[in-house]
Amino acid sequence: MGTAGAVISRREALRRGAAAVALTGLACTRRPVGRRRARKSPVAILKAASYEADLADTLARGAALCGLDVRGKRVLLKPNLVEHVSGAPIHTPIEVLAAAIELVERLGAAEIVIGEGPGHRRDTWFLTEEAGYRSGIRDFDRRFVDLNLDDVELAAGFGDAGRLYLPRTVLRADLIVSVARMKTHHWAGATLAMKNLFGVVPGALYGWPKNFLHQTGISRAAAGLCRLLPRSFAIVDGIVGMEGNGPIQGRAKPCGVVVMGPDLAAVDATCCRIMGIDPEKIEYLRPGWAPGEVLESNIEQRGESVGQSRTPFALMPEWEHVRLA
């Protein structure tokens, strides 16, 4: 998870102030073009008609297709809870998060932690109550960590020799599962498993709505975080996504799929193709920049095909240029 320094309290990190923000080398190191993995990145697409389906079984099939192994590991589940508006398809639904918990329990995880650091509201526990997590998920209070307020460690590897304070809970996880929602984004084009990692950056240090990451550049920050946290797995809920003016003010878009895989860039590229978006036109997914596979030729699609699953999402006018031909 990067090179971690000594644990410091949030108060001490705040005291250091400028040192926490004055990072060096913010440009993300590009992966050399032409350097390929020995094996293609597996991505599973699974049908899921509604949230009333047996999602634990759906996720179990996806995990088997992708070879997910969490036995004896400390697993951090990172939902998308950037904001909550009743009835709006903004956050990770409780049904998907509960199914993800059941999945890693079945697979023998040694410890399961749920963590989120919302980018808009500072009262994280209020959001977990509004989303139904606290009342609907067993042992939620014992398992949940507010990543905005967790003690932090200094991690190296954010761009060229850049360093970033991250929650101790994040850095000590053996595996981070990004449980995202399939949405368009008014600034980045699409927000999926990689962009969901913004929620691991502590707001108590870097502001709301993750001011530092926006100043760095959304695409550079998304790619940088993905490189910094390579031991990750993606579960993207496309049962009902969001189209148009996402990630908060868009409209519901039923898509009827869940997309899973160990390569977050490959999963996000596949989600884009399902959404009718050309991933190579999304900055943080460009070949040679993305910390993973993006080209279809380097992705092994399992389960359903992209063609069978394609459901074009409505895009804001300024993003029409990223639409697949």
C-alpha cells in the first residue's frame, strides 16, 4: 500500500498543516506504453435485474470468475457515500454493500472493515443513517471507520515521489474493495471504482469536498490513488446507475448489471463501454496513463459480454465527444 511512516494522530497531522499539503511531484508517472501484463485482466459482467435479486449469489459468481481470494485477509469495503438524497441514485445501495459483506465473509476474510470519508458533508454518521447502513447492516457500528477523521500515516508513491497522508485503516488493509456506483460525472466524464477512492483521503486534512484532489486535478488524483493502493478489487453497481449531470444531480439509469474485477482501470473501462462511453477519451483511463489495462484486447471479459450489456447513458452536452461511435 505504499511506504508508510509512523502513525500520527489527526491533531498532530493538522499541526503539521503545510507539510501535509505541500506535496512534491504531483504529476502521475505514466506506465510505459507497450509494457503489458503476462495475462489479460479479468472483468466479470453479471446480470442483476433489481436490488431484490440474490446479490450475494451474484457477487459470489463474479468473485469466482475473477479468482478473488480473501482468505485470512484484512478487507476494507469502501462504498460510495459522497452524499445522500432520498430516492436519488447517488450512493452505494445498502443491498449491494450488504451483499459485499456477505461475500467476503463467505470467502473467509479474517477481518472486515467498512470505511468511507464523504466529500460533501462532514457528519459521516448522519449519512450512514440516512443511507440505512446503521440500521440495516449487522455490526455496522463496530465495523465502520470514518476515514475523514481516522489517524493517518504518511504514504509515498502519489505521483513522482509525492507523499500523501492516508488513514491508517486504509494503509493496513490487505485488500480494498471499491464498492462503487455506475455514474456519469460533470467534471471527469464518469465516476466508477477508481474515482471512488477519493473517499479514502481524509477531509480533516485535505478539506471538503476533497479540495486538494480537485486542485491536483481529478484525473491525475484518481490515477495516483489507484497506483498508491494497488491491492484493490472493484465491485461496480450498475443495477441502477446515474446519467446526465452526475455524480449527484443526474437521473436514474437502469442498466441491470454488476461489474467486478481485480484491475480497477479494466473494470472502469468496461463500465464505460457498457455506458456507451469511449474509455480512451476519459483522461484517467487513457492507455499509458491508467494504472491498469484499458484496451479491450488486454481485458478478458467473463460472464456477459459488453455488447449484450450496453446501455448508453445520457451525457451532458460538453461530454458528448466521449461517446462511443
